[in-house]
Amino acid sequence: AAVDAVDAPRAACGYCGTPVSHGEDNETMVAALVSNGVLKTEEAIQAFRVVDRGGFVRVCAPERYEEAYLDQPVELPLKSSSTSSDPDLYVQMSAPHVHAIALEQLV
């Protein structure tokens, strides 16, 4: 028998088990984080609405913009820094649910 989408298991982070909260843009990503119970407080929800993850990706790695609202880490190249100019060095922007969990602990 076919399984209804409502009854289908949600994908979860392989590290912490948090439900994955993908979006197509900032608002749908925030809505998924709320729906999955990751973002809970109005302060944290508002912070996520105001600080658009896509802006960081667009500036630092425009070629990876399609990944901006996926609930997964995004590698951002270190284009030029005081510590290195190696084009193969990256920093990792954590998955949105990781930032949400941390922010909820602070508010």
C-alpha cells in the first residue's frame, strides 16, 4: 500500500537527528524550521527572517547559491584573508538547523 506523505518518515540530520528543514527561499526555510519544531521562540524566528542566509552565499560563493536554503552545510571559499590567500581554503557555514538550535539556547 502507498504511504501518505503525512505518514512518511521525515529525513533527519545524520549527526544530530534533527528533522531536515529545506526551503526554496528564506521564508520557506524558516517556515520548515518552525514546522519541524527547530525554531520555537518568536525572537529566534524573527532573527532568521531578518538575516537571510542567501545573502552570505550570494556574496561569498554565488556559484553555490542554489544550496543557500538547503538544510545542510555550505562551503564558502576564503577569497582573501589576512591568514591565507590559498584558493583551496574554505570555511563551512553550518546547516540552518545548527544555527537555529544554538540561537534557541541563547534567547
